[in-house]
Amino acid sequence: MFVGWWLTGIVLGMAWLLNLTVVGLPIGIKLINKAPYTLTLKSLESEESVETVEMGGSSGGSSPGLLVRGVYFVLIGWWASGLLTLAAYLISLTVIGLPIGVKLFNYLPYVVSLKKY
């Protein structure tokens, strides 16, 4: 209530800026993965897995190759992750929207680079 909302905004802003650089991308992804923890102190070990199913695909597949993920990041991932970050943060500022915001934060790594964590 006193720290989580503003600290999460700073962490997500730094993560998004780091994601714009090739060198900072791994650190940015790690910060994005920690967003639910910085917002609510939710334990990362008890986190449920995020299940995503692509059109025409199955839920048991692996992530696309590095080249496909790189092209996706350059064309879509960087700006889509910025929009999702902003939406998740604004939604999580309300008590009613907090569970939805945390769920949206869980989808951020996939939106950034199509990497399934």
C-alpha cells in the first residue's frame, strides 16, 4: 500500500528502457518477471504457470526460434510490451483491478519476446 505501487512503476519503467537495448534485454526480462513480487510481495515459487496457446498450435510446444523472436521483438514486442506494461500498471492501482493487473504482468515476458517462462 505504501511502497508497492510506486516501486513497481519505477521497476517497470527501467525494465522497459532496458528492453530497448540488446545488452539490457536479459535484465529487463528479469525485472518484468519480478513485477508481481514488487507490487504485492507475491511469492515467485508459488506462482502458477501461464498457459498460452498460439493460433493453430498446441499448448505443449516450445518457444519459437531466436531469429523469429528477434524479428518479433523489433517489429512488435517492444511497443506492445510498453502498452501492456502501462495497462497492467494502471489496472493494478485499484484494489478491484489488482488481480487482473498481476495476471497481465505474468504475460509480459511472452509479449516482449515470445519466450515462454
